[in-house]
Amino acid sequence: MKKILTIAVACAGLMSFTACNSFLDEEPRSELTDVAYYQTQAQMESNVNYLYRTGAINSFVDFGSAYTGPFMSIQEELTGYFSNSYEGQEIVCKYTRELSRQENTMQLASKMDGVWDNCYRGINVANGVIAHIGSVPMDEATANTLTAEAKFFRAFDYFLLVKTFGAVPFYTEPYELAENMELPRTEAATIYAQIEADLKDAMNVLPDATFAANAHRITKHVAAMTLTDVYMYQHKYAEAAEVVRTVVNSGHSLTQNGDLAMNSAYNQLRSQDDLNEVIYAYEHNNEVSPSNWLPTYAFDGDASSNGLFGTYAISQRVHGPLTRYLNVYTENDLRVQPNQFFHWTYTNPNTGKVWNSVGGNACCWYYYDEEAILNTGRGTKDWNIYRYAEALLDAAECIAQSQGVTAEAAGYLAQIKSRANLGTVAELTAQLQGMGKDAFIQECWNERLREMPLEFKMWDLCVRVGKFPNISETTKGQVTWVDLVGATNASGFQIKESDLLWPLSVNEIQRNPNLAPNNPGYSDQ
């Protein structure tokens, strides 16, 4: 049985875009790549613009439901440290947190279809641009930039597919006819080689500028951060260190604390766009592309039901931490103080109405959008994909992994800890440089949990390093890293080898038998 979306090559880039305050609108035109739509510069630009709004990026920013977050937030629930208060209805979240996906493969199909389809749509669009741009009249610099952006997005999409599913269908030519589309799976190593090549090509062409200064288009540093990720995921730490240094030494910088309250760096990151710290973000816009239900994720269901605000009908704690997770922080860490990353109580400044979280659970202040909650019901805050803080964490770990605990590595990690009000950079650098290699690397991992608790980065870290963070239930700041397979997640369920990958959708396997067998532990039907 054939279907255009067997390997999800539908919506292959025949897109038209109109400007709205320099924001990219989308208007799908057709489903298969048509060479007639690759004949002008405007058409090529339209196809590349489409890549900014589809593909792997949707797994980070799909806040279209009031009851469940994007795929990457659901993936975090594998750790057991995060849960969705509405998982009785959103059973994918329940099966994920309880590590019972293997017995419920069919129920995961729609979620897996979404990841799969979005990525392959983006890949086919990128393939069409790369294949045809040489025959389109335009100046060489523009052609090179568009090609580099297309290569970046192709790599970004394949990277998510490989991390999520392992071996997947792989192709680099556009599908222009619905023929020979039932491709088998290709081993991950082959796909990684193409990902690396695409990102290196992109780095060599894209501008050396910040994302904001480059009109919110992909830069050399966005490609470098992704290549660093790709290298680290393969344990190529020396190569990763070399690449990420180009970001560390770029025009990006850490946002500094204006104070330790509402003008802290973390509140600035929550509320402001285009900070120098932001390397790559997904744009939201009040009129064209608001952040949908994301602002309501800052509260639990009691907030909307008790009339705390009237702009949204529903609020749910769709992605919230266990209290135990907060023990990753020491008592004096700024990041765990109220109204930094988390909050427990809120007073509506317009009405004076007070909300306290149900059961004293921490809710996610980082998702709070004041204008949306109080006035418009339409969130406009961009979603940060890569920040300079992550570049510093990458650099510290990769240097330590490949060269040992140098002053350079210690200095990078010290900057992260110092911003959290834990000491001066000089004091912290001296302390960190005195640590052994393994202890220092684990402290890099700890700081990832502390610095990016709500940006959906933890499960990828666990799989990459093969370790699970056993956060102490009694001693604040104490984390013991144990082998991932065989560990008990924070909700009390044992992690299995088969938990490291998601299943291919049974719908895809039924349409394309060449995809069988499914990943170990999961059903083909």
C-alpha cells in the first residue's frame, strides 16, 4: 500500500509567503515537489522560508494543546522527574513517564506520525532547494546563503529523526513523483556523516552574526551549536570543543543580572526577545504566530478554574517538576528562588486575586507571559532553542572530556555558576579547576539540569552520556550519576534498553513494510 507520507514527503515546499512585520507567513500550495516551482529566486526564497516553520523545530514549539506540550516536553517525562497533571487523558504522557510505551505502541502512533511527517516534509523541501537552486537565476551570494540554510535544516531534521528513532529512511534528492517511496532504514552512522557535512557547509557560508542582527535567520553560530550537539552525541568531544569555541568567541554573551529579582538574567530570558545570549529562537508574533497555550503552562488547573485570569479558559500543569527535582539546586542558588524558573504563588496585579499551586507543587514561571495572561490571550515571547549558556556548558565539558580540567574549561563553567549568585568567576574557577576530571564532567551535567530545567534538554543528555541523575531526596545540590539502563526513574520505573529510542509509528510500518521490524521492544502492529 503506497501513501505519499509513507516517508512523509508531503508538502514539499510549494509555499508562498507574505510579509507581516518581517514575519514569515505560510500558505501551502501543493504536496509534491514540482520543478515548475523552482524557477525563480522568489520561489526559492519561499521554500527556504518554509523551513523555518516546519520540521524538527515543531517538536520543540508545538504548544497547540492546552493539555499536552510539544514532543520534546513529553520526552522529558521518561526521566520521571517531570509529569503532566492531565496524563489521565493524555495517555502518551502517562505511558512515557511509566516507561510502558512498549506495551502501548499503537497508542503512540499519532505522536510518532507527527514527528516523522514534520521532519520528512522539511527534508524534502531542503532537498528540492539544494537540487534545483543551481539552475535558478540569482546572484551567487544569495544562492549560497539559501543553500546553506537548506542544508542546515536538512541536518537539523535528520538529527532529530536519528536521535528519536535510530536508523531511518535516508535520501538527499527531492521526491517529485510518488514513486519508489518505500525506502528501507539506513544505519545512523551514514546519516550522521551527511548531517556533519551539511552543517560544516552551512558554517562556511552563513554570516558570523547574532541571530537578532541577522534578521532572525540562521547564522554560522546556529549551525555550529547544532554541529557541536551532533559531535557530542557521537562522543567526538575534541571535534566538538573546536567547533563550539567559535560560538564562545563570537558576538554572543551571557545576559547579566540587573538585580536578583524581576530583572535577573532568568527573568530577562523569560520576558525579552533578541538578547545577545540567544543563538537560535523560534519566533512568535501576536498577530501571525502566537505561542498558543504556552503561557497557561505556567499554572496548574486551579488557576483558570478559580478565575485568576480571564484571557484563557484553561490552564494545566502540562510540564512540571517533581519536588525532588528541585534538590538539584543548593539552597542559595538563584535559579531555584521564587519567580526565577519556578513559582508557587501568584497575585494578579489587576485584580489582587491570589493563586497558590495545588499541593505546593512548583509550576513553571519560565513560561509566564505577562501581557498574554493579563491582557491579550496571545503569547508573543520567542522560544529559545540555543543559548550562549549552553555553548559555555558544551565547551566546558568537551574540553574536559578531550583535554582534562583546564583553566579554560573551569572558567566557562564558572560563568554559569556565578550568574546563579554562587560566587565570583575567579573564586569558582579556582574551585572547579581543583576537581578531578570525572567529578568536573559530572558537575557540567549537573549545571545543565540547573541551567536549562524547562527547555527539554535532559533526556538527550541522559542518552548521550548513558547515565541517569539520581537527585538526592534529602541533600540539596547532591546528584549521583548512575548507569542509565537499569536505573530507576524518579517515578519509580526501571529504565530499559528499549526506552532509549521511540518506536516507529505502526501506521508507517503498515504503509511501508521495508521499515519493519520496529525498534526492539515495540510492536509492528
